[in-house]
Amino acid sequence: MASSHGRGARGSSRLSSGRGVPSGDAGKMTIRWGSFSKGHARGTGRLAILALAGSVTLSACSSGPAPTPYPTPVPTPPAAAAELTAQQFLAAWTAGNFEAMWDLLAPADQARVGHARFLALHRQFATLVRETGLVATPGDPQPAALPPEARLPAPAPKGSQQPGTSGTPGASDTPRASATPGASPSGSEESVAAGPVPAMAVPVSLVFSTDLLGEVSLQRTVMLGQGASSWQVRWSPELLFPELGSDGTLALTRQTSPRGRIVSSDGTVFAMTRRDGMRVYPQESLAGQAIGYVSKVTADDLKTLSAKGYRSGDWVGRSGLERGAEALLRGTPGFTLLAERPGKDPVTVFKTPMIPGATLTISLQPDLQRAAEAAMSRYPRVGNAAVDPRTGEVWVLASLPAFDPNAMTLGTTLRGFPLAGPSQEQIMDKAVLGAYPTGSSFKPFTLGAALQTRTVTTATRMLCPGTWTYSGFTFKNWMRESLAGFRPWVDTMALSCNTTYMPLSILVYERNKAALTDLQSSFGYGQPTGIEFLAESPGVLPDAAYFKTHKRWTGKYSPYGPFDQIQLAIGQGSFLGTPLQQAMAYAAWGNRGTLWRPRIVLKATLPNGQVVYQSKPTLHRKIPLTRPVMDFVVTTLRAVVTSPLGTATNAFAGFPIAAAGKSGTAETGGPDPDAWFPAFAPMNGPTIAVATVVVTVPLGTGGDFAAPITRRVMEAYFFR
């Protein structure tokens, strides 16, 4: 018996203040105590305890001090019950029901830890790391044991006298020393159990999904101790992290990631962060709208951005590439989860690396961008886009009025001159967000649909009168211009005859009501171009589907009809398109049928040279027109800049490259139209496509106002 008591005392001394088995030692304890009981049936262990109890009873009859009483053994609950208890505990944890977890704890652990601390520790972890989910997978329960610990004595049979209690009524109980310091949960007298306490060990895989740390995977062991009639979870803070000990708390620190630069492929820096942390824009207003700007996060921002690791004082993109490529430019802050214990240095329990922001290499070409903005400068509101018809790379995205992003960070130019706060008109990038009626620049699509449906042939000739009447409504050409007799397509396209292409559209409608709108859709109108990292307008393609969900000016719904076809044939009515859509569509005319997905970010590179994003030419779709049809339509577009009748002949006079394009003068509902000129060059095997819109220019036409800007961009490209 002496050796038995000594063994129990040594096992008990491993425990600290009655806290039970530290989770960090659970595996060792399981192995050790498991090997002790290995090969013994569950009943054999109970017989051993009964034998010890019998020895105590016999010893009580002999003289000498009364021995320490042992509780009456209770049957060990079955293993299946342990598995159920573990499942209930993990289900509550997964659901974030910490109260239900608490109810499954052993009373001794509840008393030791305390209800408030138990809840606070779990909530602290969930809050610090922004926990969004937990998957807990239990393994098979294995027989184990817990060291001896203070246990409540078994109730005495009625009429019997408890050991150590005076048989004299009213006499005080004799206090007994406990092997485990501290009061029992119930405040009742305690005793020390001899030998190991039956337990079950349940291996558990915990996978936490978090906003800040990503996926946190932990392998833990949930110990279940024998209660009076069921298994109870033996819990300590070490079950979360062994580094917590019994008195630790958690803290989270953050390492901010430096924001990446935005540079062109020739090394021109458009955006950077100075050593003092200020975000600046060295090219100032050059491509200001496309580059965009940042500002400090606000309290309202943090309602959503704090889950992504943002803190007060961080920069966040607000427009342009700064906003669209925020994830690449910002990088990923590093987080360190610490266990902090009184009087000890913090210990790292989990860490994620800081990933610096990537440098964006963009396709904008500073010299072409500068040429476009200079050519546009005489007008207050202009949008321009230039692309590579061979790859879809975006070379120019220009917009007026100008915008210097330094106004949003420095408040001054780089030389220190004050900048006024910009208007939304300045910040908006008209090249991708400005959607306008395109006017007669849509006539090539009408001709293409007519040829493809065999409504007409390349040899067909049509009239170009000053006016044309349909169903009681009279339509007219610009300034009532007209051509005598039946004219070939090159003449009617060069002069931009409304009174030719309106009746042509009705002929197409009568043959196939959807042919024109389907063709325009295939060129990318009425939908996003798919450019990444920039917000864009999809524009409006008023086809049959559109009018099913959009009311007319009368407030009623009515289907797509011939008058819609007439308006769409010349880019009017409800139609709206952006300069980028126009540039991509005309690039497809030039390359004879390939509509690319435009791309502006070529790659994103970390400071260590690792490329984390890289774009490549991506086919958006093939245009459903035959090569002969496309070749012929391009021939008519060439006449626009070469024929004596051409609306842009003057603008392209003396230009040595065989350009092809189409003017558009679009009514806006007011006195001033929008002037368009999309084009590509050379007409065969083009290497550049450009689209310009001058918004609401007084008495302006596409050939007179927009075409010269398009030419200037082409000159900058061909004659560098």
C-alpha cells in the first residue's frame, strides 16, 4: 500500500493547481498510461480498484491513524459514450456555441478555468483572426488514463459513519489534506484517487478558416475523463495552443506590406510609394484616370475591409488600376498570433508571412498617351483609346478633363503647387466608363449584316437622297447632303448617307430581324470588353432582349421593331458605346475577324522577381463574317479617308499609311452632338486601332473634330 500511495503522489505532483493533464503532455500521458493498461480488459481495471478498496477496509479495522478514504468506484462509461461526448463538444465548437462546450467540461476544469475566461479565450481567438469557419474531424477514441487527482468522496450508506468523522453528534469534521491544491468544485471534502483515472483520448483535426491567417490546421487530442455517469471533457487552454499554459491570452500583431509600383513596359513610373509612406504619381495627370488614386481607409471602409486586414491609416485604391488591382498592389500583410503570459515574453503560436505588393507592368505607352492627350487638349470633354489589333494590348486610355492623382494624396503637384479637389467628371475615365451614342460609325455593321445575309451584294447600288420617309416619319442626312442616282457602297459610306443605310437596315430586318443586333453583339457591344483590373461600362445594345426589360418613353414595354432597327443602323436610339469598345471592334474589322479581350496589366512582379500574375493575348470571339465580306467593308472604310466624298479625307490628307475608319456624328438630345472617329492602320494587317469621341462639341462632326485626334495618335505610333 505504501508503494501505491507513493506512485499516486508522484503522478499528482505533475499537475499544477488541480488543472488536470496539460494538453502538451496528453500524447505522452496517453502512451504511458495506455501501455500500463494495454492487454487488460476494462473489467480487470475495475477489479484492481475494488481490491484496493478492500485493502483499505481491512486496514481500517487495525490500530493506527485512519487511512485516506477512496471513493466508491463507479462503472466506466462505454467507449461509444466517449465518442458521442467528443462529437457533441466538437459540434458545439464548430457552431461557435461556446456555452454548449462549457456544459460538457468536467466540474474540476470549470472551477479551475472559470466560465468567463473559457468564453473569452475562444471568442478572443475567433475575433482576432476573423474566424469564418471550423471543420473538426475526430479520430477513433483510444483508452487512456489521467493521473490521480482530487475526487469527491462517495456518499456513505445510510446509518454508517464516514471515516475521519466523529461519531459524536455535532462534532466537527476532521479536515483532510488534498493532493491537489485548491477547493473542490462543490466545496465538499476531497480525497485522492489511487492509480490512474480511466479516460479516453480522441485525436482531433481542427481546420479553422480565417480572414487574416488563412487556413489554420491544428492536430489536438481531446481528453475525456470518467464522470459519475458519463464522460466529461478535460479542458485547459493548452487545448487551443500549448504555449498559452494555464494563464495565457492571445494577441495579434501585423506587419504592413509595402504597396507596389505601377510602371510601363519601358520603365516609366506612374505610381509609387515614397520612403515617407506617401503615395505619389510621378507622371501627374498623364493617364491619371487610368492609373487612378488611393486614399486612407475610413471608419466606414473598416466595416468591410477590417476582415481583410486593413487598419486605420492604410492606403486603399479608389479608382482606376489602383482600385482594380488593389489585391496585387497592396500585397498581403503578415500576421503573428502570440501567446502572452504574465511575466514572460510573448511566444509565437502561428505566423503568416508578409508578402509585399507587386509591381504592375502595364501596356500603356507613355509617348502615345502623351500624344493623345496633347491632341485632345483643345476640347473640354474627350475620350480616346488605342489598342494593338494583333494582341489586344491597350496602349492609350486618355480622358479629359485631366486628373492628377496627386490631388488625392499630396494635395499638390510634385513641385508643390496646390491642386484643387477634382470633380467626378475629371476622375471618370471616359475611355472605358464613358458610354455615348456612336452615330454613323455604326454603318459598317449595317453593311456587313446586309452582305452576310445576302440582302445585297457588293455590286448593289442604292440611292442617297437628302431625306427618306418611312411609315410617315422623315429622316435626313447631315446638312441634307445627297448623291445623284444609284451609288456604290464606297460612295455612300464615304459621304455617310443616312438615307442609304436606314432603308438598308429595313431590308435586313425583313430578311432576319436579329441579324443586325446579333452581329453588333458579336463585335462586343452591349457587354463588358473583359478588360481586367479596370471598371468599365458595358454600354447599351438595344436588341430584342433589351426591350423585354426596358420600358419605352411612354412608360410601357414594346418589342424590338423596325424603327429600333433604323436608329441602330446609324448608332442612335438607345445605343451607347465606349471608346474602348469602338477601338476593339474596329481592330476586329482590321484583323479580319478576331475580337481580342483587351489587356492593360501585362504582369505583376514581387520584389524578389517572382511573377505572380501574367497576361497573354486572349481571344474573346471570332466575328461571324466571311473574309470576303470583311475585306469589302474595309474597302469602303478606306474610302472615308481617301475619297473626295470622304468625311475624313481632309483630316487624313497626306497621311502616308493606308488608314481606314468611319466618322460618327451622334445626336445627343441637345444642340451639340458627340463626334466620333474609330480607325485602324494599315488597312491590311493593321498594327494599331484608335477610337476618339469628342463629347457634345458645338456644331461638330466626327470627320472634322475626332478624326484629327485619331490621326495624331497614329502619327505618334508610326513616326516615333
